[in-house]
Amino acid sequence: WIPFRQEYLDEALRHEGRGLARNSTACPRCAQGTPTLRCSECSGGEMLCAACMLADHARLPLHRIQQWEGTFFTMTSLRQLGYSVRPAHQDGSMCLTSPPGDEGITPITVIHTNGLHVVNVRFCSCGPEERRSAFLRMSWWPATALDPRTCATFGVLRQFHMLNLQGNVNIYDFYKSLEIATDNTGLEDVPDRAQAMTLMVRQWRHVLLAKRAGRGHDHTGIAGTCQGGLAVDCRACPKPGVNLPPGWENAPIEDAWLYQLMISQDANFRLKNRLRTGSHEDPWLGPGLAYCVDDVPYGEYIVQFATQEDVRRYVIRTCSGFAALLNALTRNAKGLRATGVISVSCRHELFLGKGMGDMQKGERWANVDYVLASAVKGTGVRRIVDSYDVGCEHGKGFFVRADEFPELIQLDLPSDAWVFVVPKFHVSAHKPECQSVYSPNYVPYTARFDGEHVERLWSFLNPSASSLKEMGPGARKETLDDLCAFNNWRKTVKFGEYL
């Protein structure tokens, strides 16, 4: 490439001037106006007069326009050229009945992928249609449902969404990049819409979860969503009435393992959360509707059982050198709303719906029990293999503690339908007598199951830990739900390759 770099530089400099239009005195479109304007978004950089530029951008209100000043370009806008957006009627026709002159114009700040814009909008005046509906039909997301004056385009919301999920780009840095794209000199007064952008991103996440779960086609809508109803289910795990053959319940023992649910749970202390705003200042838009359990019943249960005395009552006895058995008594929770999360996933490395919950101190049975029971509630299977790095101790008193579970998470299966194992990497640190009982290598119908899949999922969530730590309680849960959904969907579309 080096022999050609001067050519690249020359062509880049050509874009700083008028290029092939440097000697033009008449607009190439109408041959009448003076060609002093060009669009930095349209390819080619054609120089046009004001009338032709407005005609070209009748439906492109967010393109950036530059004006030639004789020796250099300055930034102008379609608004400064007299352009105003006219939201269309439902049939697509343009409304021509809005008040004349400036009386019918409302300035709207629009956040787009190329920065922030102030756009003049002429609203329809021939009906009671809400302004938010007019914006949404233009693919502009209003920052408020009542008299919105700020919008974000679907494009910029979609762009941030993907960058956040795949690249862990936080909203602060993303919004700052939009401010710089608007004005890189610091000389212009750029509207501050960071808080509005944050709110719109949260709404976008929530609505997309509901849309993808089919709530728009259900007569009960989002309000009728059941707990965990927005989660992306694993297509490969057994689901009665969905992917199991008739008579699977009566399969002989040598075939019954085909229809068992194999799961794993673990705690992650990197996904902590500072104690900042409360749930009233930062409400959760969809409590319990996807992957994180509803805080209200979960909190009521934890308050009853997650004290230090309760943990001792549950008889945590050391079997190995793992810190998990000591975390219940030693984790420092000062200044934290959550010291981490406990999560349940299936063997195909998908998070289970309503299978993630906060920990208030350490890895306590109360937290683990509730999240586990919540995740497997209603699965309809006849056998569950549960992998946990301290499963040897957890399983011993699980069904005694289950007698005190609230109705919301009452177990559907008897104790003999559960098999507790210790994942293969962790089991080597346990006592020999524990390994012989809890290693998947020695438990019938589990030998090829390593039980470590939830550990691998942490590598996906951990890069978001620094952002999640500083969020309010509602924003954090919504982001965790969204990250889990992204992981589950990416795994789902790749099933054809690795199953």
C-alpha cells in the first residue's frame, strides 16, 4: 500500500475542497442557482444550490450540510436552509393543514448516528393523533410520552445496542462520541441530552425483549407476560409438548436420560452493584419477566433466611478448599446493594429464564435455593441433573429447606428425581469420598457432562462488570436481562454448527 499512499492523501484532500466543481458557477441540477452546498452524508459530494439541496433531502432530514465560503466549508443545516419535517398521515400522505409560518413549527432535538440535530417539525393539525405516535412512525423514539421535544432515531438506538452487547461500549462514551461527531472543536453549543438518551436506551431494550418474545401478537400484551416469559429458551433442552416424542414419560431407564434436564449454577462476585439510587428512583421496567428474578418475592424470602445464623443452621461443612463454602460468612457487603449474582444455565450454555438473582453477602443457601427453584419451576421434566461446585453440601439439605419455599417456587419434582453432581474441573479439589459419589464420571447417565458451562458464561458477562457496578438497580437488571438474551440468541443461531 505504501507506494499508493500519496494518492490516498491527495484524494482525501480533494474532499476538503469543491473537487471537480471548483470551476462551476451554476447548479448541475437546475442550471440556475449557485452551487455552494454539499451533503457530507451523500456519496460523491455533489455541489448544489439551496433549492436543489432541499429537494434532494425532502426525506433525509438528518443529513449534514456544508456551505462553501469561498476558501473553506462551514457547517450549516437543512433547518437553516428553511427545511421542516412534516410527519405523514397513516396513509403516508403529507399533512398540509398545519398553521402557516413559524406558528406551526416545533424545534425538536434528534439524536442520530452522525450526531445531534435540531430539526423543525410541522405537526399534523387535522386530528387528535399524539405526537409520540407521529415520531414513532418516523422511526424516531420520543424521550417522553408527553409533549416530546427530544428523540433518538431507531438507527442510533440499534447501533448503541449492538455496540453495547458485542463490544461493551457504555452509554457515556457512546454519547460523548455523538457530541464530538456534532462538533469536534468545542466551539458550538451542543444540546445536552445524555440523560434522555440513557432513558430511551432502557425503553428500547425493554420493548425489543417484548417484541422478540411475541408479546405484540398476544392480546394481553406486555402486561400479560408471565414470569420468565421474555427469556429466549433453549431449543435443545427437553420441553414436554415441544420437542419430545409421544410417550417419553414411559421411556425405559436406559433411554430416560435423553429427556433429563442438565443444569449448572454458580456465583459470580464480579457482577456487584454499588448502593446508590433506590428502586423508587430507578424502577425496573420488567421485574422478573426475563432472566433476573423479581426482587420483591426474592427479597421477602432472603430477609427470612439469609442471616448468618440461618446459614449455620443449614450446616455448611467444609469438604474442599473452595472459597465458596466460606464466602457465606466472609464476603464484605459494605456500600454494596449486591455482592454478585447467582445464576443457573443449561448444558448448552444458555441462561435459564428467571434463573439469576443478586447476592447480598456471600454464596448462601437461601440465595442459591431460591434462584435454582425459580429456574426449574414449570419445566415439566421428570429428572434434573444439577451441577454445582459445592453440590456435595448443597444437595444434602436442599429438600429440607425446600419445605419452607414459598408457593411461587415450590418444587414440581420429588427428591428422587434430582441428581446432584460437582463439575469435573472442581471435583478434583474435593475429598476422595466426595469424588466417588458426586463426580459426573461415576454418576449413571452423566459421564459426558462436565457441568462447567456456567463458568464459561461468566467470560461473556464479566467485561460488563464495571458498568453494571455503577448502575441503578433497575438499569442493571434490564442490562443483565438484555445481555443474557443476547448470549442465548447467539448460541441458538449457532446450534446447527456445534450441536
